[in-house]
Amino acid sequence: MELLDGKKISNQIKDEIAIEVAKMKERGEKVPHLAAVIVGNDGASLTYVGSKVKSCERVGFESTLIQLPATTSEVELLNKIEELNDNDDIDGFIVQLPLPPQIDTQKVLLTVNPDKDVDGFHPMNFGKMALDMSTFIPATPFGILELLERYNVETQGKHTVVIGRSHIVGRPMSILMGRKGWPGNSTVTLTHSRTKNITQIISQADIIISALGIPNFLKAEMVKDDAVVIDVGITRVPDETKKRGYYLAGDVDFENVSKKASFITPVPGGVGPMTIAMLLKNTLLARERHKENR
Ligand code: GUN
């Protein structure tokens, strides 16, 4: 078994980006500027956004964190997004999901200028991704592709089973793994809560990408020998013995599944840090495109 070490690879990617930023500075150019909007006080979302902003500092980007109260109205949020669209200093921005119930997420995603949509969630960018056109690929799926590539994992002709059809991970992942090229050229099955015989389907997978959010869902008995296992789950499980009051659990019973898998991601330290690295990569791309379009 080989560990797909997202922490290590994400640090390599951040180092590569930092070198690019240093060159920009040497040339007297403006450095990339990422803004992140968060609405409300969800602990996990605050942690994720905090890490995204901190990573900007690490690579030399500028960053802006916009924290809005949980009571923010849809109009107020849309106005903030328009402000970011119009602010020429900002190269890219994200609106952290999920949003409070009074806000229509689809309206929000449609309001983000596709050129600044470093999450790749705008329908125009999502459509371009599905059509193999150059665009921003959503950071988590992009991070998984990058891990597969850097560890030289064969995907061509393999049966990839994606578990979960969220717009952020499962759905784009299923499209990307079936695209022409590498990583890709896979035969993809997208499974979800209504899938019949899910255990049987998973047992036929060469590559399993689990984005379900149910701790310990994937057991060793469900996994074929030498399968590649990517665990996107990251659930906070209450635990009073921990200082933070919880521990982080993936979807995969790592202890037992790792004995059968050929490659496997740990939680934490697998897909999570890759998401942040790829968001930075998208922001660098946004800056380069922004510069060209002036
Ligand atoms: N919520 C969970 N993952 C993500 C992500 O990649 N981007 C945003 N904006 N929100 C998220």
C-alpha cells in the first residue's frame, strides 16, 4: 500500500506557486489576490476559510476575508458579490458553502463573474469543464486529479466508482474521471443515496472516490484487492477526550481498508490540503488571465 500524501504534495504545489509569485514580484507585477466570503458561524466552514486565507500568505498572495452575519439577506450577499466582481484589485473569490437557508445558492453562484470564479462553480465554468474546455476546475476534484497524477496512478480503462453526487465533489469528479486523457479515460459509475446494490458496485471498483460524509462507511469487505481508495469525507465526530471536542473522520475504515488498497488517502492529510493548494493554483490562473485581458 502506498499513501497518497496530500499534505506533502500540497506543500510541494504551494512551494511551486510561491516561486511563481516571487518571480511576479521581481518583475514588479501585482501578485494574485484571493477574496473569500463566509456567511454565518459554522465552525468547520470558518476553519476551512481560515486555512485558505492563511495559505495565501504562505505563497505570497494577497487575501481578503469577508465575514458576514448568519442573518445576511440574499440581496446583501448579492451586492457584496457585485462589489467583488467590480473590484479590479481582486483576481478571484469564493463564497464558502453551505449558505444559510434564506439565501438561494444557485442565484449566488450565477452572480459570481465566471472570470473570477476560482471555485469553478458557475454553470459556465462547470459546462466548460464537462466539454473539455480550459476553465477553473473545482478545487477538490482538481486536487484528486493532481494526486493521481503525481503518484502516477493508472486510470485508463479502470472502473471508477464515485460515491456521492454533490455539485462540489461527486458530480464534477464523475465527469472528470471519464474525460479523455490522464488522469481520466475511466469507466465511471456515479452512486448515491438511491443506488441499489451499492456494496456490490463498490466491490467491482478499481478506483473508489468516496464523498459521502458518513464516518467508516467504506469497510474492507467492500473493497477489491489493490483498489485505489480516495477518501473525501471529513466529518467532525464529537469526542470529549480531545481538546477541540471532536476528531476528524473520513468515510473509510482506514485501518482495515489500507491493508487491501494499492493506494489510499489518509484523513486528515489527504484530499483536504490538496483542495486548498488547487484553489491557490486557480487563483494564480485567474491572475494570469486577468492580466492578459487588460
Ligand atoms: N464547501 C465545501 N467545500 C467547498 C469548496 O471547495 N468551496 C466552497 N466555496 N465551499 C465549500
